[in-house]
Amino acid sequence: QQQVKQSPQSLIVQKGGIPIINCAYENTAFDYFPWYQQFPGKGPALLIAIRPDVSEKKEGRFTISFNKSAKQFSLHIMDSQPGDSATYFCAAKDTGRRALTFGSGTRLQVQP
Amino acid sequence: EPEVTQTPSHQVTQMGQEVILRCVPISNHLYFYWYRQILGQKVEFLVSFYNNEISEKSEIFDDQFSVERPDGSNFTLKIRSTKLEDSAMYFCASSEVVSSIGTQYFGPGTRLLVL
């Protein structure tokens, strides 16, 4: 119930491509869905976040699409760059709580 | 830009020994967290702390773990008697109080290796 399932596990795209990372959840009490970016040797850093009353949110080249009925959300990276190569984690937070439940992560490699 | 800092960056210890991991949260934040990430796995929540007490904890956070805010700036995680399976990257995070939606800012982590 508390799990967040993330796919794919790894992804390789060419520079300029649009990688898409997908997450799915079961707990309808989740009320906040952040995406974190993690570079090797660093802690996760918040990239973009969405609440379930919104179907899409865009910040720069990063877009979250949210499908409440399907209980799925995804991250799209427009015009991807080699500097975007990192591990991306989706996460979710339960109403009234602060603990984040993370997905298993997607290792993205953007080739020049 | 303010950031969460953690010390040490790496720690090696023998099984059964006590370790203390230290964190300095962002100065105006009042909610603090510990997460861990076993190598190659997802980040897992351990505990959150507010107003000098634990506000939430996961099933991972058993009696061998404890947290403390010993002064106005530090936040510590103590593992009383380390086990091999405690080997992981431990991340401290902090957030503002205002809303439960508040962004959690993560530190760079302490890599703990238990031998």
C-alpha cells in the first residue's frame, strides 16, 4: 500500500531526446509527489513536485504529468543534456505525515 | 544557498560498535529527518524529529537507533550496536515547519561501512 513503483530501472537517451520515467502508487492518501535528482556521491535534490489536484506541472525542461484516476505520474525531461545524467527518484507523501516514500530510482544516461 | 551538512562523509566501524552520525540542518528549519540508502537500493525513511521529539518513525528505526538535538545546530543519529546490515548511506534532511508539503533538503550523506 505504501509502495511507489518506478520504471524503468535505467534509461539511455541521446542528447536532445525526451526521457520519460514512470511511477505508480496504490495509496490514495498520498497528497504530494516530488521528484528528486541524485548525482553520484551527493544527496537527493528536489527537482519538481506536484499535488494530486493538478494534472501537469512544468518547470524549465522538466514536466510532471499526473493521472489521479490511474494513480500514475511521470517525469519528462525535454531537450535532455549530458548534464542531466543522474539517478531520478519519484516519491510520495501520505496526508498528515512527512515521511517520503521513494521509488526504486531510474539511472538516466544522456549520451552526447 | 543554505545547505544541510553531514559529518563524517565516511565511517568504517566494527560490528557491535556504536556510531554517531552528525548533521547540521539548514538554520531556520525546525523539522529534521534521517533516511538511509543501502547500496543500489531506494532511499528509505527512518525518522522525523520536531520540537525535541520524534514525530514519525519507520519500522526500520528500532531500539538500536536514537536521535538527538544536543544543541541549537546539530542533529545526530546514534546506532548503538551496529550490524552488518546497517551498512548504507545515511542522509539527513531538514524542512521548514509551515506545511507538511515543505520541501525536504537533503545533505550529502554519510557512508557507513560495518565490518
